[in-house]
Amino acid sequence: RIYNVHIVFFRISTFFQLMKILIIGGVKSGKSRYAEKLILTMANGIKPVYLATSELNDSEMKKRITSHRQRRGNKFETLEEPLHLASVLRNIQCPVLIECLTMWLNNALHHKYSERKVFAEIDTLLSLECDLVFVINEVGLGIIPENPLARKFLDLSGRVAQKLGEACDEVIWCVAGNTIRIK
């Protein structure tokens, strides 16, 4: 009987465990749509936070941001922060979707963040006391660029994805609008 009680306790404690989930895939693979549906399910009726990381730099980006905002509607509490992700989430207790770390890494490199600072931010995000869904592009399936900055971005993005993949409870690969659970 003690054994059965232990199993029930384990299942209940697992049920209430904070989840960290990584969704990875190529550009326009369906990552964002899947992540939005997932975080709404995880929120279970509570309005989740959508942390948007893109900076509005040109008209094409403005169209993308407008499209994402329209798709989200009022289902989310939207925060927009291109660099200091953990600081804006420090006191958040509801589920959070971080969309997307690829744009955040781009911003970090543009603003001359060191690799140490990038990984410190990731560590801080992983330590937050809320459910988190991270979205990042898989950038390692193409050719190695000849541009040194592009290679640095590619390498850093791959290493960040590996760190998240190891730390997250689940990893979901998204391709052509379909998902595959990796972990």
C-alpha cells in the first residue's frame, strides 16, 4: 500500500511540475502556430504571456509583426522585449511563450552581447518559476556561410538550441506544419 501511495504522489507532483518546452524547426515550418496552441492549452483558461523578441527595423518586418499580432488577437498578454527577456519575466507566474530566440540571438549579436552574456540569459530563463515554451529556428541544416558574423550566429544558435534541448522537459521538431516529439 505504501508503494501505491508513492506512485499516486509521484503522478500528482509530476502533474504540477513546471514545464520547459523547446519547439524547433525551419522558417515557416509552423513553429509559431503550434507554440501558440500549446501554450494556450498549458494555460488552461488563464491568459498566457507572449514575449515577442523581434525589433521593428524595416517594412517587411513590420508586416510580419502585424501578421503575428493579428493572429494572436487578445488571447495573450503580449510583452515586447528584444534583449532583456528574463528581466521582464522575473515576476510572471503564468505560462510564457518566448517567440523567438532566433530573433533574440540576432538582436544580442547586433548589440554586441558576449557569448557569456547570451548563455547567462538562457540560464536565467531556464530558472524562472513558470511554464515556458521556447521557439527557435533550426539553422544547422544548411551550408556553412562564408561570412564570419553569419558563422558566429549559426554556431551560437546551434549551441543555444543544444543547451535548451538538454534542459527542457520536451523538445518538439516542426516541419511542414507537422510536429514530431524528439524528447
